[in-house]
Amino acid sequence: MDEDYMYKLAQYRMPFGKYKGSLLIDLPEPYVVWFHQKGFPEGELGEMLGTVYEIKLNGLEYLFDKIRDNPFSSK
């Protein structure tokens, strides 16, 4: 995964629904799994939700801990 993409993903917020305004990486796993089963939206949001699904499925949320501590320092 590209470092710039990780920073973008770490800051991307859910634009609608029950979790509107929540960071995608913070969405509850059952909600992301539901999207996976029903189908992700088209476009960038769907791509990012798919990435979040894979991250949560593989227990890789810890990769975003340092980004949370220092969100503006990329590279």
C-alpha cells in the first residue's frame, strides 16, 4: 500500500449514513463486513471501504496508530 494512500485513507470520513463523519478506519467491523456482503459503493469511497475491509479482516488497524499520533507528517 502506497504511503500517500495510507495517509489519505487515515483521514477519509464516511460521507453518509449512521456513521457519517466517522473516519473510515474507525468504522465498526460489522458495518464494513455488511458493505462487503451488499457491495461497496462505486468510486473512491467503495475502493477505500474495500481497503478498510481488508485491513480489518487481517487485523492491520495498528498500521494507522502512528498516523493518528502525527497526522500531518507524511514521509
